[in-house]
Amino acid sequence: MKKKLDHIGVAVRNIEESIEFYTKVLGGSMIDRYRSEAEGVESEIAIIDLDGDRTELLMPTNNTTSPIARFIKQKGKGVHHVAYQVEDLDEARKELELQGIRTLDWSLRTNKHGRRLIYLNPADTEGTIIEYCDYPEQN
């Protein structure tokens, strides 16, 4: 199945400073900012567009349960995940299963932009957190 880079997720400690860097220094535009308290997310998110390429800035809203908070505590701020858009998330999951790649089923969800997503198990991806996503409303 064809895949293409969708976005990079970056864990940040101070979203205001990060937005300023990504917009003023890199020249990006903030196209959305929102807060998600959904289990497994618990983050404030700013989406930055730079000539069609997107970066999600992710700041934890709960320093105890947010996976972004745990990531920052273990690895520090920086690239958290790489997201690849697939044509059909359900078919992509079947392909992964046939290849012996596990997904983190608890992470399956649809975000406020209609993007369905799931994370692959980092134990099966050489330690990189990889997201697969699709946009069923756009198809």
C-alpha cells in the first residue's frame, strides 16, 4: 500500500515558545491550535504548516498520565513521532498484521480533523514511534 509522510510530531515543554520559533524563525503558519484531554493524548496541540509540510507541536496537559509527558521525562523534548498517511487505515492494519507488526490498539481514534490514526508498536519499528493515518471523509 502506498504511504506518504503526513506530519512530524514534536514534544515540547513550552508551546508558546515553540510556536514562536516555528512561525517567526522557520516561517511557518499556525493553522490550528487545540487541547485534547482524550485518554492517551492529554496534550495541547499546535499545527504548523510550512509550504504544505506539517509539524504538530505537542505539549502535555497532564504531567502524570500524558504520553507526551512520559516521553519528555524519558527522552527529552524533540521529535516524538513520524506519521504516514495511508489510503485505507483498516487495510494498512491488515497488512501490518500479515507482516508481524503490532499496533497499539488503544491508540486507535479519530481526531477533530477527521483523521483516523493508530500507532505502531515501537518494539516492532526499531524504536521509532510511527503513526499510520487516513482521512476517510476526504476520499
